[in-house]
Amino acid sequence: MSNSMKDPYVVLSDKQKEAARVRREIQALLIVIPLLEEDAPTWEELKTSLSNLVGPDPESIEHSMRDLELYFPFTKTLRAPETGV
């Protein structure tokens, strides 16, 4: 008989990574679902909605948007055009 027991720390780490991935996917879906409605939100409304989900840290918002764009590339078109001053 072989010893096929997995290291519990490895299993826990894998489960934590999977849970984090699922959380990101849920956040992405919460953002994308309103976009499928006829009255799609503006970039500012989307940004406000996202900031309510992830907290007031602007860096968190940008990180979440990058995650969203990774799963849903079409969301890149939602970003407000950057003004080069």
C-alpha cells in the first residue's frame, strides 16, 4: 500500500487560491451583469460600484479592473479616455 496522503498545508493553500479566484470571478460578474442591461452604466458609475466592492483604495480598484480585463477583455473599452496634458 502506498502513502497517498497529501500535505494539509498544500491542500489548504490550493483551496485558498481557488477561493480567491472565485471571488475575483464573482466581482467580475457583478460588474459585467449591469453592462448587459439596456442602460449600461457610465465609467464613473462602474468605478463607484467597483470601489464599493473592493474598498476606497484606488490601487485596489485598478488591480480589480486589470483582473476584470483579464477575464473579460471587452471591458477595456469601458475605461475613460486618458487625457494627455
